[in-house]
Amino acid sequence: MPSTNTAIAIMLVGLVLVPGPAYAVAVEQLAGEDRHRSAAGYRADSINATNDTLLAERYAGRLTEQPEDIQARHVRGNYEIPNRTRAVLDRAIENDSATTHSDAVSADLYTLARNATFLTHEFDTYYTFRITRDDNGTTTVRTDRASDAEIAAAVRDQLVVEYTALTDAEQRTFQKIRNATTDPDDYAYRPYQDEPVPPEPVVERNGTHYAVGVASHTDDFDFPTGFLAGLAASGIGITCILVGGGISTWNLIRG
């Protein structure tokens, strides 16, 4: 049986190892500002941007507003009387047109037109809409069912950004996303918090279009590098303390 002095040495080693996770945190803090990865993993897959149906199915929702959405708490402050405005929009979708004599509703309709290109009740049928106001103060909303070609044209106009128009940081992030997409040993790239992704969902580079979007979600706790090793060291430290304590107790009993 080892001596009591050996047991004490083992316990001291254990005491040093127990705060292992704290060491990992301290080392990361000394290394500088924390860099945390996004929980979202991005891919950049090439797509056929001449396919109207593809663009319409993927991106129509980004350009579309549902009438009920303007009553949502986080946006209703942008409208003067969202309840009455929604009623006018509902009538316009159902009847192809609707009118209002309210200046407040008219202002809301023009606000909506600045934020959306299409209207919908369900995200399977989309409508273009036009707003006109005559000399008598009557505002008319006219709607027509949007074709895939019309939606695709709006997508190309509003949701496609050229690679050369990206900032240097956005270009670097895009390239990392693209590299992960094409790497057979990888699937998606999780940007760091200071790495901006392209501002639009489609990037055009050298004539090829890439759909950039979230493809995975990782639920982790963003532990510092070395945290798991520190946790293992802590476990070893606890074991050392228990073993050393056991040896000391046994030696004490034996006299």
C-alpha cells in the first residue's frame, strides 16, 4: 500500500486537475475576444435561374405579404389602421378589386406596396396588386393571379446579388460556404458571429447562380476549445482525490 505522503501527493494532483473546465475558459479569454459560430449551417448550391417554376416555388414567399400579417404585433405599428386595411386587401383578393375612401387606409396600402410585391392568402397562390387613387380621393386595389414567370422575374430583380457587389467579408463567407458545399467530407458551413452572409438568397458568380440558405441547425453550447479535455481532466482529478483519500484513510485505520 502506498504511503500517506504518496496519497497526499495524489490528492494534490487531483485538486489541480479538478478546475479543468475553468482553465479552458481562462485560456480562451486570454486568447482575445470570443468568436462563436452560428447555430445555422449554410450551403450554396448551384441552381438553374432560368427555371421560372423553381424560383417561384423557392422564393415567392420572400416577396409576399398576407393581409393578416399587417395585424401582427411586430409590424402593426407601421400601419395607421391595419384592421380596415386588411379588410380591403381581403376583398381585393376575393373580388379582383376593392376600393376605399379612407386616407389612412390608402396610406397603409402604399406602405404595403413598398414592402411587398405579391399578396396571398395561402402560400400556393400569389397575386400581383396595383394601387391607384383618383381625383376624388378614392383608392382602388386591383389584383391578378401571378404566374411563375412574373414571380421569377421579381425574384431575379430583387433577390439576386452579383458576387462582385458583395463586400470583401461577404465574399469570403460565401466562398467558405461554397467550399463546404462541395466538400464530400462536409455538408454546410457555420459562420462565426462576425462573418456576414450574403444579403440576398441567390448569388450570381461568373454566370452561375447559387442558392445560399440554411441547410442545418446545430444545437450546441458553444464550449471553448479544450473544454471537453478540461472536463476529462476534472474527472481524473476527482478520481485522484478519491483514491488518495482512500489510501490515507486505509493507512490511518491500519495505524
